[in-house]
Amino acid sequence: MDPKKHAKIIDDTISDIEAGVFDNIKALENRVAELVAQGVDPVELRPQITAAFEEFSAGVGNTTGSLTNISAETGVASEQDELAIEALQQQASRDLSTTVNSGVEDVMSTIVLAGAAGAGTAVLVNSARGRISGIFMESDDAVVRREQRKIQRLLAKKGANAADIASAKRVIKDRLTGINVTASVRDLTNTKVQDTVMKFDGAYTAGKAKREGIKRWRYAGGVISETRPWCEEHTGQIYTEDEINDLWSSGWVGKESGDPFVVRGGYNCRHFWVPVEDDE
């Protein structure tokens, strides 16, 4: 397996799934906004808002088809491989759907509390939009739209300056006074997409390699400014499975519990284990 080629396939898979996920979340935002804009008591909207979340969370769950690009590059050589792909893809779909659907109570709480406090319909609509799409919520503010486009351009650029993105986010938050745009459904799902793709890759690659008798692994994925010290220390190094488990016994900031081949460096980690053939 060529680590650079594999990393490119992972990046493309994440981008492809994100596009489908974000389309569904934007549609969800607009549907909920339409419901809230009716001006009725937010409590009465619970059945319709819940139904909207269920509909679009199902749509999000249907965006995982490109995960098979990862397994195809790694190789599919047996019925066990095929069964593993099916099980992992189903789990990925459920995980993404659950993440979106879990946002319904946050949205309901936000608009019910604001409504009880006397907020007008326009405020309730924007509050709901903010809890669903965060800084990417629909807005009539030209400055907000400009900064949203700026962030999208920066995110599409490899190695974008994190400070520039943070600056644009601050501008948006300052303009959207009184609207909570942090930890939105989109934010949570964005993180979940990356973790879901990486865990699919880790689980499938490890399972297939072990079935084929692979004994050694190289930690790959490169080093950037946000790389955890643990990942930086081990990137490029080759270990046996026992050595990997020994390394895993230590602790570091951001470490996630679980199988080291699946969770790797921890939350939002983009590193992966590459099977090493005996002749390498």
C-alpha cells in the first residue's frame, strides 16, 4: 500500500461524504426554519421538527457509499472481506444518522426557551438555523456571506492557514449577535464524518491484513502543525502488533479508548497503520 496514495483516497472520501452530509444538513436547516417561521408555539412544532430530523438524518446515513473506495484500494480478496465492508458501512451510516438526529433536542430547547422569553419569530428562526448549521447558517448579512465563502475557499485549500479560518469565524460570530452557532449539528457531524471514515479504514485494513498474516505495521499520515506529539513521534516507524499494543498503554492528550488500529492517535486523527510485507 502506497501511504501517499492511500491518504489521497481517504481525503477524497471524506470530502465526498462531507458534501452529501452538508447538503442534507442545509436542507434540514431550511425545513426547520420554514416550520418555525409559521409563528406558532414552538412546543407545538415538536412532531414536525422531529420528523424533519428523522428524514434528513436518514439522508445523511445514505452518504457513505464512497467508503468502498478505501476498501477497493486496500483490496477485497475474500467473502470475509466483503462481509466486513458491509458491516462497517452499515455502522458508519448509523453513526452519522445518530449524530444528526441527536440534535433535535438542542434545537427544541433553544427555540422553546427563546419563545418563552418573548423572542419574536425572526429570532426563533435564526436561533434554529444557528443550532443546525452554525456559522454556515443562512443569513441576509452580506458580511456573513462573504466570510462564509472565504472559509469555504480556505477549507478547500490544502494546508490552509488556521489563523485565517479562525479570524473569519470570529467575524461571523460577531455579526450574528445573540445567535448560538457553536457546536452545531453541522459541526458535530463534520467531526463525525472524519472519525467515521478513518475508523472504517483502520478496522478494514487491520482485519484484512491480519487475515493475510501481516505481522508488522508502519504508522503513516504525515506531520502538520496540529499533529499530536504521540503521532509525530511514531509517524514513519514500523512496529509489530505487540509493540503497538505496548505503545498504546501510555497516555496523551486527545487519546481515545479502543483498538489502536481503529482509533489511532485519538479524536480527529488522520494517521493510519500501513501493513508492511515481510520483504520490506
